[in-house]
Amino acid sequence: IKRHVSDELRASPRRTMAELDEADEAELQRLVTAEQQKAQFTAQLHHFMELCWDKCVEKPGNRLDSLTENCLSSCVDRFIDTTLAITSWFAQIVQKGGQ
């Protein structure tokens, strides 16, 4: 008989935060940090989309006219360029800090 993952989790002993060893703590911290970064990126993306929409779309319809498409494309391009520049800048800071 196959056991489901949830059955295995219920059957296994649960460890408290105090019982975690250093490797477990480091892994947990890495996972939490990754989830925080994903949430921050998603929030920034939604904010960016709102800004581009408000800037470029005057009246929504069934289709986007060429002016609106160009505006949205330029807005996205600026966002990507800015994100890459900031990412590069942070990478340089981290690299200098590690030396």
C-alpha cells in the first residue's frame, strides 16, 4: 500500500526550531530569503505594470493601437534596462564586499 507524502509527514517526528542543526538552519534561511525575494519581485512587477498601464493605456478596448503598443514596449524596455543596471550595480557591490 502506497503512503501519501502527507501521511509520511504526520508519521515523522516534527522538530522545533531549537532542534535544528546549523545546516538545517542555513537551508531554512536560504529558503525564506528566496521566498522573500520572489515576493518582492512580484510586488515590484505589479507596481511596474500599473505604472506602464496608467502611462500608456488611455481607454481599454478589444485591441491596442500602435501608439499604445509602442508606449508599452518602451516602458517594458526601460524597466528591463533599469533592472539589469541595478542588478549589475548590486553584483559589483557584493563582489567588492567579498574581497
